[in-house]
Amino acid sequence: MSKIARSRSDKLFDAINYTLLTLILLVVIYPLYLIVISSVSDPTAVNAGKVLFWPAGFTLKGYEILLDNSEVWRGYLNTLLYVVLSLILNVSLVITAGYALSRKDLIGRNFFMFLIVFTMFFSGGLIPSYLLVQQLDMINTIWAVVIPSAVSAFHLIVAKTFFQTTIPNELLEAAKVDGCSTTKFFFKIVIPLSVPIIAVMALFSAVNEWNSFFPALIYLQDQELYPLQLILRSILVASQDAAAVTGDAIDPELIAEQQQYKELIKYSLIIVSSVPILVLYPFVQRYFVKGVMIGSIKG
């Protein structure tokens, strides 16, 4: 097959595009790369600003200090529990409510959508939210972290739009002709065709809950319930205040060691808190495709 001859302006356009995209890629990648190499470099070189492109004096001391802390592992377990509970609640509520709101035969659909959109612009605020959680006796429980953020208005609108554009009424009518009930249609047809939006909602929920620390900071008093982000924040503040990472240590040598390694701890904290999400993303990314409904309607 003969190739189409490219003009000089086309080649110039491609060259500019490649150059700009390469620069943007470097701007995005380099900060991440710098954090990784700084977390495994000699703290003296890091503090002196000598680590720019390659690790200097390889060491894993920052990770050793962090992972020797039992609070980090407890924070990991708490965060995993919060992520799993939030994911189950968020996905199940958003998918069922989004599908119901996408149905034109739902009575009061516009009224419900108005209420949902209204909350995106006008919320009750922190104090009414705290009083509500207190009235429900959820203060200092895992439910204070999970339930208030169980449904996101933004996620609900995204799911509703997905169902409206990908599940046609003709599919429902054809199923009804064959004697299919609404419940059976939802579980047998809608759910299998909605894997991409379920994966997206699951990823949104997991990332949001993994990075969340403010609800825990407000509603939790028992440190045994603290999520990882709150534990890491405490460690970072403690290391910057020259306190011991492992607790109330008063050994001057240990305090001096924490001071020496505080930059390493800072970079190691970023890696430790980001790795699980970076590992999860490739397994969900393959569902981020369009066209899953192509061919589902015949005739």
C-alpha cells in the first residue's frame, strides 16, 4: 500500500507536537522520579540538594524507619477497611440510584435530580454535618468515616448519564416482551453491560477514600481507628518537630537521627501512601474503554 506523501507543514506540525508532548511528559514525570530517587538517597546529599537525576549514596533507612513503626501497619489495615466498605456502599448505591434516575418512567425524577444537584452548590456545612453524625451516635466509629461520604452527587450524575446514553429503552422493551421483570433486567442485562462505569466508580471511590483524612480528623478520637493518611501526617509533623517517629523517645541520638532523616521520611511517606493506588490502577485501567454497547442492539 502506497504511503501518502507528507508536506513540509505536516512534518513541522508533527515535530512541534512531539516536542511539546515530550516537554509536558518530562514536567509530569520528573517530580515523581525525583521523589523516588530522593527516598533512597543519602540524607546528607538530599539536604544539600545534590540529588537531581541519580540516587546518591543508596539507602533504605527512610523506609526502615517508617515500616518499623507499628502505627503505619495499623493505619494500612484501617485504610483498607475504610476503602472496602466505602467501595461497596458507594458503588452499590450509585449504580442502583443512577439507573433508577435514568429511567424516564420514574415518578418525580426531575425533582430528585434537582435535590441532588442542589447539594453540589449548597451544602449544610461542617458544623451541621458534625451535629448530624453526633446525633446518629457515629462519633469515634468507623461509620463516621464511611457513611457521610457513601454517595457522591457527582458520581451519581456520571452514572445516570452513562445509563441514559448506553442502555436504550428498546432493550428494556425487548426484555419485557420476553417476560423479563425490572429487577431481573437490572441484574441480568444492565449490570453485565455496565462493567466500565462500575470499574470507574470503584476506582473513584477507592482513590478518594485512600487519600481522605479530614473526616477521620474530625470524627475520630481513638488513634486505633486512624487511617494511614492521618498516621503519616502525625509522623511527618513529629519528624519536623524533632520528635521521635516511634513515640515519646527522648534519646538525643535518636532525635538527631530523626532530624537527619526527616527529608528521607518525607519522600518515603509519599511513596508508601501512593504505591497501593499505583498498583491498583493498571488492573482497572483496561475497563476504561468505550463501545461496550456496540452490537448489543440488533435490528
